[in-house]
Amino acid sequence: MFDVPSKTLETAPLSMIPTLPESIVETQQLLEIMRRQDQFFATGMTLNEEFRRAQLVKLRKAVEKHEGSLLQAFAKDLRKSGTEAYFAEIGVTLAEIRHALQHLRTWMKPERCPTPMALAPARSEIRREPLGRCLILSPWNYPLLLTITPLVAALAAGNTVVLKPSELAPAMSQAVRELLEDTFPPELVCVLEGGVEMSRLLLDQRWDLICFTGGTEVGRSVAQAAAKHLTPCILELGGKSPCLVSRTADLKVAARRIVWGKYLNAGQTCLAPDYILAEESIHDALVAALRAEIQLRFGPEPLNNPQLPRIINHRHFLRLQKMIAPGTVIHGGRCDAEALLIEPTLVSANDRSSPAMREEIFGPVLPILKVKNLAEAKAFVKAGEKPLALYLFTEERGEQDDILRTISFGGGCINDVLVHAGNPELPFGGVGESGMGAYHGRHGFESFSHRKAVVRNNTFMDLPLRYAPWGRFKDKAFRLFLN
């Protein structure tokens, strides 16, 4: 009932565009796709709750249907095991869709707002309306989750979408394209594959919203391109997310959770702990607990573990290898260049000049810095850019409240890592250098919507107070009503 009626869009198929040089063909195809999406959006079908609900149901069924091909693509690009791929990507994606379906009607309802006495007897409300044609640029590290989650928000809010997966994960890019082409017509959702030139072509166009997940430097380029058209952006970037470990922490639990969160996906997670600040009184005990936990989870020879994910490409492998400086390795450090594998590694660091502290790591290398106390750790974090995530392990409520109150960061956990991103009720986003805007659950619906302010008045009462001419009586009345 709520399939997109492609025949109502009286346009020639994209395949009938004349043969031209490749760059011109891509431009012509993109402009045609954009025109079709604008034309379909103008029909008003996406304003309908049942239409939006139907698209989300189709998307959920498509992810379930394509699970096998997705698992194969995860293994091919990132060497992810089926279990890790499901719980870290497919399962979380399905949960996001279910959450949107459960709450869509509530999200779409107009929101009543108080009205000041001066505007009586009017009523005020906020109505959410779709922004229009949105562009989603997704990354390679979580190529399903970080593609479909913003798409869920865009469809729930009633938008049309052009989506570009990362070319660095080609098998997943193809799998996502096939999944979405099998589910939606290009008038509603269109997937365009390609490299840097395709990204530039897309960013040269005018969009109603751009959602980008990736590195900070590319994020700046996206923001600059969007500024030309005054296009709003959601920028999910990264940075060096600290993990603070207090002398009061349960070190066994802390080590278990840090190792899990850091080495998931071979550390190629924007929210992964980037470095540890450990109080000196527990530093050695924490290192021992981390080493024991790594050996327990990955075995004595991690490079032979078939469940160890690979680094995405040779360039990133070489970049990470340089961070494992001679004389700094506490645990691990061995690499397999041919297989693009780096075993879970702990290194020591003294300050921000250490090789592993100069940039976001985005790999299985974890530097540990010794600090006198949490006050010194707090000062260290505040001296840098605002991180995407912050993690604190402590049993003292006072320490928890102090860190949460005095340090700015995108999101984080107390006595855990990463899991805040798994709650669709919480916004996922950064602050400052780590990004702007947020999505997940209602926060995504809001980000892909315009909040339209409306005052409803009636005509049976029309007080003359606001109309000229002015006088002493009206002056006193205004002061009474407006103060």
C-alpha cells in the first residue's frame, strides 16, 4: 500500500542518459536522481505516518533477509567474526529500527507549548516536518551500523536520502547498495558508490542536511562545502577519547571492559578508549590486569587467532606500526604486514609528544600514562580538545560527579566503555573538534526534522490593546502583561 509509486514520476530511466565522459555522466546521473527525489518529496507522501512506518518495516526485513551476504562482506573487508558482526552491527541496527517503529507516532505528534498571557487566547505548538533531500556519508569501520542508523532517522522523519558508503570497505559498500536497492526506489533512497571524486561531486550540490561520520579533517571539508549553501550538518568525528582509572576502581572489571572496548574491531572504533590515565598507586596492578585479560581473550598468539579483525588497509597499518615505538611496548606489539594484523598492544607514554599520543589511534594500540591523581588526569584531558567520549573507572561517587561536571565531552560511561552508544534513548554525537549534532532514537528524528513553531489563534475575541494608537493606558497594560 505504501510502496513508492515510481510510475508517477514521469522521467526517463537513468540508463537512458546519453553516453558521455565519466565525470559528466556521474554529474548528469546525480542531478537526475536529485530531481526525482525533489519531485517525489513534493508529492507529500513522506508526511504520512503509515508511509514512514512501512519504509522502516521494509528496511528491517531487508537487513534480516541480507544477513548472510552482510556477514560475508564483514569477513572480507574487516575479517570480523560472525558473532562480532552481529552483536556490534546487525543486532544494534535492528534494535534501532524497532525503537523507531515503537515510538514513531509519539515523535510525530505536535508538541503543545505554554503560551504567555499576552498572547491569550492563542495556543502554541511545535510541529516536526522533514527537511527534504538529505545526504549521508558513512565510514568504513562500522559500515552497516553507521550507514543504516542515520538512514533510520532520515526515513522516520520523512526525508529522501542519497547515501554514499565508504570505498575503503568495498565488499560492505556493495552489500549495502544491494540491500537498499532491493528495498527502495532511488526516488526515496539512492546509494552511490565511489571514491573521493564522488564525495566531492556530492558535496558540490545543495542538500537540506548532510550527515557525515569520519575523521576531523574531512569533517572540516564537509562543513566548508555545506556552508556554501547554508546546509545544516551532523558531523560525527573522533579524537583522543581518554579512559581515567582511579585508585578506587575495581581493576579486574576495569581491565576486562577496557580490553573489550579497545580491541573490538581491532580498535577501529571512534568511541574506543584512545589512551589510559592511571593513578600511579594502581598503575602497575592495572597493567598486569590488562595483560592478563588480553591473553585470556586473544590467546598467547593473537596473530594466529582467526577472530582477530584486520586493519582496513596497508596505509593505516603502516601508520599504526609507527606508533609502536621501540622501548615503549608493555605487551604485544607484533604485526603481520601481509595479513594486515596487529596484535592487541599496550605501550607506555609520558606526554602528548609520545608517538601514540600525537593523533587519534584508531587501531589496537593502547598507550598508558601514569598520573599522580585524578586532578592531574583531569587537567591533562582539559588541556586537549574536547573528546568524543570519556570513560572513568572509580567507585567514589564524588569523583564521578566531579569529572562529569567539569569536563566537556560528547558522551561516555562510568565504570564501562562504549555501551552508551547502544542506548537509542541517548544522543550519539560530539562537541567541539569531535563533532556537532547527534542522532540515535528520537535525537536522530529531531536532527533530521525542522521544528516549526506555530501559534493558533481564534477570531471570536480580538482585544484592541495591541493596535495603535498608543496611550498611557496601553503602556501600563503592556508593562503588566510583559513583566
